[in-house]
Amino acid sequence: METKNELSPKESLKIINNMIEASKGKIRKNAFYFLLWGWITLLACLLHYIFFKFNIIEKPYRAWLVVIIGVILTFAYNFKRSKDDEPFTHLNKILAFSWLGFFISYLIIIYFLKEFNYRAIQLIFILAGNATFISGIILKFKPVLFGGIIFWIGAILSFYLSYENQLLMSMPIIILGYLVPGYLLKQNND
């Protein structure tokens, strides 16, 4: 005869509370990526604009080489996180592969940047919008979802702007698309 191990109401609440706390911790860790990449891309945009506006270097788009710092920090952070005993859920996989898809697409665009006359901000904003929007859905956090929509709006607007104004407009788009949602995500769990 089987005996059922029934939980008391107090034990059930404790398990639910532990699951909620673990979930909050995972969400907080995702804020790192939005903040890191928000600041890296904001710096790259600012440098690109300064290099272009004041003709400081011949190829001002090389300002985007600062993303290498972001890649290194992302790999280091992921390596550190992989040592945690947290399970890698199906939603974590979807989130990770969404951003991996963005990164691979980004690398393809960068490799063929000459074919785009070194101007591909619309494509990058569309890709960032997709990955951010999907992240907002997975994280169940509307500010991140709205961040994706901000990137799509930025992509549409940039088609109507000069190159210089695209660079200027990129900065508030990055602030609203990455940094504001990132800080709200972090604050939501502090």
C-alpha cells in the first residue's frame, strides 16, 4: 500500500515562496545583460557620432569595436553563472538562443557592412527589437517588451533621417530600449 506524502499548508507556502524568490533571482541576473549592452552600445553610438561629426578618424564606425568588451564580459559572466547550481530551463534556452540568433545576425551584418555602405542601423535595431521583445515575453516583464517595440520604432524612424541624425537618434533609442528596462528589471527585484 502506497503512502502519500502530503504537505502541510505551511510547507506548501514555503515551497511556493522559495520558487518565487528563485525566479526573482533569475530575472535580476538578466538585468545585467540589458545594462551591460545598453551602456556598451550607448558608448559606441556616442563615439561613432563624435568620430563622424568631428572627422576624428577616417572610419568612424570603428567605434563599434567597443562591443568586443561586451562580448568578453558576457562570456565571463556566463561562465561564472554556469558554475551556479541553477537549472537551465526551456525558457532559459529560448532566451539564450534568441540572443545568440541576434549576435550571429549582427556578425553577418558587420562582416558585410561595406555592402550596406557602412549604414545598417535599421537592421540592427530590427534584430535588437526582436530579441528584446521575445525577452520581455519570456521574462514576463512589460518594460523589456516595450523596449523591443522602442527599437522597432527607432528602426522605422531611422529610414527617414540623415546618417548623422540616425546616430543621434540611436542614443535615446538605446536608453529607452535597453537601459530603462534594464534598470527597472534590476529595481523590480531589489
